Amino acid sequence: MEEPELLPLSALQHWACCPRQCAVIHLEQAVDDNLHRLRGQAVHAQVDRPGFELRHGLRVA
């Protein structure tokens, strides 16, 4: 018996927003970087770094 192909959760989010966008990203693997993607990648890169910083009087851990 074959393992079922898993669907990435992000594909459901893209489908809910725009089925065409979902197909372009997940079937054709065609994604252009834009400001939002670059900012998201920068934020995710910091997630596993220990420590904290202060932003506008708020402690961000």
C-alpha cells in the first residue's frame, strides 16, 4: 500500500486566497521574491536565536 501524498498546510492557505496562486506556487514551483516574502524570511531567520531585544519599549524574546 502506497503512502498518501501529503498536502502542505500553506497550500490550503494559498487555495483559500486564490486557487490560481496555489497552482502557480505548488504545482509549477514558480515563486517570485517580493518585499513581503523577504521580510518573512528575515523574521523566520531570527526565531531560533537566543536572547531578546527592546523595540519601542517592548521586550521581544
